[in-house]
Amino acid sequence: MLSPSFFQKDACELAQALLGKVIFFYNDQHQLWLQAQIIETEAYYLHEKASHASLGYTEKRKALFMPAGTIYMYYARGGDSLNISAEGEGNAVLIKSAFPYPDAEKHAMMITAMQQNNPLNRTVRPIEKLCAGQTLLCKSLGLKVKQWDQQQFSKNRFYLADVNYIPSKIIPTTRLGIPTGRDGHLPYRFVDHDFAKYCTKNPLKKQNIIS
């Protein structure tokens, strides 16, 4: 389990450090640990226009102003979205996408549970598409805003862990879905190169890679 001190990092530094870490979430419905390896993140700062915190403190945004490592969840396009506060008030990292952890214990049962949580047009969603987006990730795991917003990680319920995986290369690129005039040009999205084809939008297919 990652310690609270792990999250005491600049948002861009934390966003990169989280790549390869594994989310462990105990799903009560399936009575099973569901696990996903983080492959894509986005950093947000209080001072830049794309961040929720730039709009000011509210009770709903409270987690962004709480100690680093606090869970911040909100609804994005009708689905749940997972973020983690970073060092400095108002700074955070969005967990943009992940991949079902291949070395998980009871892997087959885990995949079945995720597919039941997140079906595709009444059919089975492919493994590589289960967590390929911030709301798909939360739906596959069963993470809900109402249960986890402003909470701390718990070794018995929900935590992130280091599994000794280090990305061979990290791709920095621009964030997704940023409205015009709200700092969409900033290279604050980070993708694990080896999993790029499984993330929300593969940056290797575009010419916006920042070297």
C-alpha cells in the first residue's frame, strides 16, 4: 500500500509516479478484490484554468484542499471519476485510465466481475476496454462518488500499491476534453508507452507528443 507520504509530490510528478501503480478495490457485491494497473493520468493545478480548484473552494471541492492523498471524486459525463489530491492546496491528479491487472489473484473471476459491472450494449465488454477511460474505470471497479469522495485510502477497502513495475517510457501530451481558453495546451497528461493503445486516446496516433 502506498503511504500517505507518497502523494506529497508536485501534481505532474505524482501523475507520472502513479503510472504502473495498481488500484485495489474490494467490491462488496462480488466479494472480491478488483485490481487495475494505472496507465494514464492527468495533472491539475490550482492556478490553471482547467482545474476544478481554480473555480474556488466549495464543499464539493473540499477534497482538493485536503492533505495530499485524499480521494476526490466527481461526476463526469454522468459517470464517476477518480482523482487524488497532490502536494499544495488545489492540486490533484485524475486517474484517466487503467488496465485490469494481469497478475491479480483470481484473475478470471475478477474479469468476469468487471464485465458484469460494466457491460457493453448488453454484451461482454472486451478486457482492454474495461478501464479505458475515467468513468469506465470507476464503473468496472464499482467506485462511487457518494461512498469515496473526501475519504482516505484504506488497506481493507480501497488502496493503491507499488508492484515493482516501472514504465519503460512515459509519454507527456495534452489533456483531453479541455475547453478552448482553459489551458488545454499544457502537457499535463501522462501515458505509459507500453499501454498507450489501451488508454482513453492513444497519443502515438497523433502528432502531439512532447519530447
